[in-house]
Amino acid sequence: MIEPTKREMDVLQALSGGAVEGRGGLPFIGEKTIGDMLAKGWIEEVPRGGVGRTMGYRSTAAGDAVRAAGRKPKQRKPSRLKTLAPRLRTIPPRLHTLD
């Protein structure tokens, strides 16, 4: 299964439960995201009249499955300080005691 983006998950969440939303109900989503989701088969267009006088969108069975599967947690990179510590150990000390 293709891993959904955060925005795609937001759309699937907004369209969960058989909800039909027009473009006005999805103001945070651009045309590219909608086009990608239509191509993947996660959402489908509802003809004019589905939401007032405008065309809307609803989730498909494939979109519901993707939403139910969720997203994997984002892998965090280790802190820069943690990666720096092993490098610092190899540098010889420059401080000397004065006699």
C-alpha cells in the first residue's frame, strides 16, 4: 500500500463516515493533492448537486482502508549533539596544566 501524506490523511479524515465535502469544506487542500488522491482511487467525485450546487468529493472503500491503516510515525533523526559526541572524543585535548 502507498504511504499517504499528512494532507492526504487530513482529507480522508474529513471525508470519513461517508461525508461528502465540496472544495469549500477542504480549504487546506490544493488541486494537486485532490488530483493525486483521485488517481490513487482513494476519493471519488460526487456530481453537481451532491453538495449544494457544486461538485463534491467522498472517500472510497480504498480510501477508508488507507485511513484505517493510518500513517507510520515519522522517524526522527538523532540529535546533532549525540552524533557530535563520538567525534569530540577523538580530538586531543589542548589544555595543559601549568607547572
